[in-house]
Amino acid sequence: MIWRCDLVPQTEAYKAEILQAIERVLPTGRYILANECAAFEKEFAAYLGCNHCVGVANATDGLTLALRAFGIGEGDEVITSPYTAIPTGSAIVDAGATPVFVDIEADTFLISIERILAAVTPKTKAVMPVHIFGNVVDIPKLRAALPAHIRIIEDSAQSHGSTLRGVQSGTMADAGVFSFYPTKNLGAIGDGGAVVTNDPEADKRLRLLRMYGMLDKDTIITDGINSRLDEIQAAILRAKLPHLDAMNAARRRIAARYAAELPPAFTLQHIPESVVTNWHVFVARYHGDRAAFTAHMDALKVQTNIYYVTPLHLQRAHARLGYKPGDLPIVEQLCQEAIALPFYPEMTDATHDEVMRAIHAFRA
Ligand SMILES: Cc1ncc(COP(=O)(O)O)c(C=O)c1O
């Protein structure tokens, strides 16, 4: 079987460093919010070129806490993309706010800035653009066009190391949120997340909110939750962070090969010249019979995937918002056509050869 994403070769490649990291933590007896988390926060902020990083348990919590850190909740609208992983919407609801979905650009798969601007109401308190599959929304352009009181929180769960005009994704807005779920470009051996910001007040709020709202061991001053990046995961992330750029470069090489060799039935995600993408996953439009194509690939034991089967505005969980099929036609069409091909940084040329043979063997 060729997996769409195989994590084992990556863990094998960095196994010695991962084991060393774990062994460093075990004898300390301090497994939550100690040296490793603090060091990772500093190192990740330095990598990104921003001032503050707050480790949290996962990006879903990170998105919710980022909204809450800026006082966004009940009665507030947050504009976001319908073409994203489920948690982008869930995090907005969890903060007590109302998601407002606007359509995407057909070529980049990114939320449309023009449509964001058209959806702004007096209740809009934040925009949560998603850097989908590592492509990057033009945050400075969005910032310049939006009223100043509206916060921007970048959902960077998929965009570790992606840049726009040389600036790291996640660092251009009020806050950026990263996921370290194992399949992410920087993945832990479990769950993890981080919120990054240049705003010292937001940094302080986030540190309170991730730890019960606790000022000191006897005093809580706000309604926080428990959402911490544990020491073992932080230590593992410290071991893997120095390899992030090389892993992203490997992804770019594999993506370039797909771009050169895929048949014309595929249209690639357009990456603007200003963006260097980390190619989190390789998703293209397929203009033939997608169900027949995926069945053919399954038969040849090549796993494919569909990102995303259902756009967020049509998910049952968001039914009370009142969207109906046809409301956001560009994303709805993309969800009919998108297909993710096998893709991970350690994919060998031989495996890629097999994938390409399987693709070229398909006769509609
Ligand atoms: C775009 C996006 N946002 C948010 C998340 C949530 O990340 P986590 O699983 O760390 O909560 C994910 C993960 O799938 C994601 O892809």
C-alpha cells in the first residue's frame, strides 16, 4: 500500500534525536510547563521572526483562545473560509462567536479578500483567514482594506514555514495559530499547538487562558481552560524544528515532480509569485470522473484522499447558520473536484514512480 501520508519514515529519520529529547525530559520530573515548553516557545518564535509564542494543547484550542484573548465571543461575527478543516469553524463556535463563511478564489483555494470585505457588518470583530495547504492569504492587503478595529487571526495550522514576500505565515496579523498534529509539516508524536503574536498584552492573556486563568497558585482572575503543550511534545518539537526547512524543501521537490508529470486532467493549486508554499498536502482539481479515478487508485493500492468532502457552511453542525447548497458555488465545486495525492517529505522517487504509473494507467 502506498499511503497518502506515511509518518513512519519521518519518525525513523529523526528517531535518535526524538529519543534523546524524551530521555532529557524523563529524569526532570517536570512534565508540564517547564524548560522544554519555554525553550520551544522561544525557538519557534525565533524561527518565525515574531515576539511571542504560547504553547497550547492543539490548534483548535489555540484558535479559540486567540479569539478570547482579543475579547471576541458572544454576539460577535468572525469571517472565515468554508474550505478548511472542521476545527476552524468549531473554534469560532467554541469561543461563543458566530462564523460567517465567504467563498474562496477558484485558483488559489484561499479565502477571497474581496468577499471578506463585502461580508463585514457592524458585528464583525475578527477575520480568520486559513493558509490552506500552505498557500498564504495576502494578510497585509487584507489588513490595509479592513477597518482597524477588526482583528485578524491567521489559521496557520497547515502553513509552518510558508512565506509571503519573505515573511513567515502566522506572524503578519494580530495572532497566528499553528498545529503540531503528527501529519503537519512540523508534527509532534501526539497533539500540540501554538499561538504566536507580536502583541505583549495578547501574550499575557493567552498564558492566563491556557492555564485555568490562574495568576498564581491560589488565584484565578479569568475563565481559562487547561490547554498546555506538554514537555515531551515540546522537546520532540525542538528536535524536529531544525529540520523543518529541509522537510519543506523535500515537499517542494515532490510537488514540482507532480506539476511536471500529471496529465492535463489535473489543475494544480495556484501559488502566487509572492508566496513560497510549504506544500502541506498536494491537492489538485481533477476534471474527470473522480469516483472512478479514486476507485482505480484504491485497486492499485495507492491511497488518495478528498480535502474536503463537505465545505464548512454545509456541515450539519453549522446548519443553524442557515446556509444552503449553491450559496458558495466556488468552494462547492472545488469540493466536487479536489483530490489529494500521496505526499510526504520522505516519499522516495521509486514510490513516486509507482504513483505516477498508477495515475497514467487510468482510462476513464
Ligand atoms: C486549517 C486547520 N485549522 C485547525 C486545525 C486544528 O488543529 P488541531 O488538530 O491541532 O486542533 C487543523 C488541523 O487539522 C487545520 O488543518
